[in-house]
Amino acid sequence: MHYVYVIKSSFYDTRYIGSTDNVLKRITEHNKGKCRYTRGRKPWKLIYQEEYQTRSEAMKREKFLKSGQGRRWLDEKLK
């Protein structure tokens, strides 16, 4: 299985959207500072995830969620 996940910084009003085959491992990497973009904004908390059968489906959804329309959809979903 592959996942699209959204994490939010506990101290800053920022979100990060990504995809992976192991959400728990990936969030641990974000919180250990192993990812350049998220390093300075930790700790991170998982706020949303979706499951997909293939990596390509997950990456397609990730790309949508990073678009303007996808961000608006996420804002509405996470209210």
C-alpha cells in the first residue's frame, strides 16, 4: 500500500504533503530532521492520510493536494 499524508508543524502554521509506503517511518524521519524542508519546523503531527494501491496513484493525489484547488479542498476537509 502507498499513502498520501499531511503533517502539520506543532509550532508554525505550516503543512507538508507527501507520499510514502510507510507513514510512521516517514513522520519519524521528518521529526528527526532528516528532510530538508521540514527540518526547521519540527515537531510534526499527522493530520490526514489516504491509502492507495499503487505508488503512481498516491503520487498523482499528492500532486493534486499540492495544487491550489487541492489546498482549498484540504482546508475545507480539515476544518
